[in-house]
Amino acid sequence: MDRYTSFANSSFGRSLLTSLGMPTPMVLERYNPEQTALIDGAVLFGTTKNGAVAQAAARVLNAGGCELFVYANGGADAKAALGNAQAWDGAAESTQKFKGLVFDASGIANTSELKALWQFFHPVMKKLGACSRIVVLGRPPEQCADPKMATAQRALEGLTRSTGKEVKRGGTSQLVYVAEGAEGNLDSTLRFFLSPKSAYVSAQVVRIGAADVVSVDWKKPLAGKVALVTGASRGIGEAIAGVLARDGAHVICLDVPQAASDLQAVAGRIGGSSLALDITDAAAPATIADHVKKNHGGLDVLVHNAGVTRDKMLGNMADKLWDMVININLSSEERINDAMLAAGAFKPNARVVCVSSISGIAGNLGQTNYAVSKAGVIGMVQSMAPVLKARGITINAVAPGFIETQMTAAIPFTIREAGRRMNSMSQGGLPVDVAETIAWYANPASTGVNGQVVRVCGQSLIGA
């Protein structure tokens, strides 16, 4: 926690900052192994008439162990989906507080029916507790046969991006488009967005496609799986390795030979193994493929995390700085993927997860090389998604915003503070926030999540 956030959460600090009109960031709730329920508080569920995802959402909520309420004015579909839930009628005098709101908007067929959003959310927005969760479910607009329905479904994005800025106190809001026939693939995504694991992810739009439905042990979803994380000796890479190991995976920690000592320490702490290797070496891709096949029979999860920055204004940038960043951050990933595919080194239902950046979405002053590389990572994810899907593999990316690392600690104070505060949560994220999002992608049950780019940025104002 940075000093400002710490001060803002003292009684004196919160009072002073509020009186001055300054941001008062909330201490975010993150994963706690002692929390048994999916979400630590009451959840209100509602749906429109003919909501097509209601039963799937109800399945997740019923298994989540949380206190459930159903919006009494939401129609018979909502009541039937959560038959044991308590009814809530939206009465203004009600003292009931909610930690989560789940609304199935998939039945909205035209713009006049968008009023259902106001009817559900209006009476309850002021009844949300700290670190609350809003999840809206819809149909992918591009798959709607009726243009009017496509228009209405696209409008949902405006709701979730706006409520993400309104909930405050560490709350988040997400939109999940569920393709027809993909209702059985909702579980991992809805669980992630309702849980504390998605603490620094907000105002994101995720599409779920139809795929094989895979059952997992939600406490150890990666049990028996083998994962490889590049750039794992410290920072975000170390956090990724730790979270994947927590979820049951054997993690191969990879980094450059110069970091071998730190790499071995990380692997030792999580019960994994280490592989000291420069991924830009011409022989590295084949070495990685041979290593995972020989020692583990193949790979279930490949996380491309290794990356560097070499910042200069483009007019002052030497070509070697351009080449280095593109090679490490982008081209090496393509070569490793190609070698893994050629060697048949991916196991069935494998996952490829890439670390992009907000810089790849919005650009950044003095980071042309870095922005090109990270935009290229997004391009690789989107272009390779259908190719890998044909092989039973998914590929996705995270795009971190301001994350508290050694690298961001070296940024000048004023720029660092601006990066921390220019988001809906008024604070920087932690490496574990990136790691939790990657673990959601890596989950064997996330088969319907493919070609997605999710920002881990607290709804940053940059590139919004």
C-alpha cells in the first residue's frame, strides 16, 4: 500500500482528504484463503423477460455459498432461476446492503427495453457495500441477427463503463457477452469477476464462446497441470508463478541466466522448477519445447511475461533499443509459440497467456518501441486465437496499467503519483492483480474465453 492510500484510510486522513475534495482510495479486498463463499456478502440477481443466461448465472450463484436475493420485479425467470433466494422489491426504506449485483440483460431486444437497466440498478446503487461487484450478462452484438437487438446489446457497454466510475469504494463493474450455446462456459468468468481475485479489474468487456465444458476443483483448478512463466525471477512474473502454484500447478520458472539465483529462490518457494535461459537466443524456442516434453510430457499453460523497456523519444532512439524491445517483448513469443506447436509440446486444452500493456492500447510518451511491442502482443492474440482454437488451445492477454513494481518505483514522484491516481480506484495495482487475471485465463474451465484482452488497471483514465 502506498503512503497516500495508507493515510487516506486513517480516520484523520479520510476526514481531511474528503474535506479537501481529494481522492480517498479504498484498501482493496483481495484473495483470502479463509473466505469460503464466492463473495463475502449478499448478491442481488435480476433478469429481463426471456433472459437466456439466467439459468447459467443461477448455477454459479447457487454453488457460491453466498446470501442470495432475487429482484422481485424481475419477472418469473429470475425467481425460477434462484428458487431459494429471498425476494427484494427495491423499497427505498430497505436497509439491506449488497456486495454483488448480477443482471441478465441478454433478453433486451430493442432500445426501448433498455429501461430495464434503470429499473434494476436505480434502487440499489446506493445500497452497495465496499469492494462491491457488478456483472451484467448479454449477447455478443455481432452475433445478433436483428440489428435492433445488436444495437441494444452494444449499449450495455456504456452502462458498465459508467457504473465502474460510480460505484467507488473499491467496487468494480463488468460486462460479459455470452454467445448462444456458451452458457455452460460461464462459470469460471462469473466466479472470477464476483470474487476478490478481480480486485483491480473493472469496466472490462469479455466475450465467451461455445466450447467444451470442463469441470474443475475450484479450490485447486490447476491441480496436475504444468505451467511455464517467462520473466519469473521477480515482480509480476514472480507473482504469476506464485498464484499458478497456489492453484495447483507445477510451475517452471524461466528467466535469463543472470537471474538464476533469484529464479531458483522463487521456484524453491513455490515447489516449482527453474530454467535459466535467454528467450532471444536462437536455440531457446526449441530448448523450451524439448524441456517441457522430456520432463513433463508437454505444457498446459504458457505465460509470456518477460519484457523490457528502453524508453527514448522516437527521434532520439537508437535502432538497437528498438530492436531489443521488439525482439524480447514480441518476436520471441512468436518464435516460442511456433516451436511449441511444431513439436506438439502443448497438452490438450492448453492455455497461452500474454502480458501486454495499456501502452499498447493508448500509447505512451517516449515509449514508441514498447507500445509497438505491446500492441503487437494484442495483435498476436487476436490473430492466433482462431488458429489455436482449431488445436484446442486458447490464447488471451492481460494489459496492466500502473502496477506497483520495482520499475514503477523508479518513476519520478509526480509522474508516479499521477499514474496511481488516474483511475477509478485512485491507486496503483499490485503484481498479484495481474497474476489472478492470468490464473482465470489459465483455468481449464475457461475454455470459452479466447482472443480476449482484459485491462488490469482499475479502470484507468488513460486509453479509456
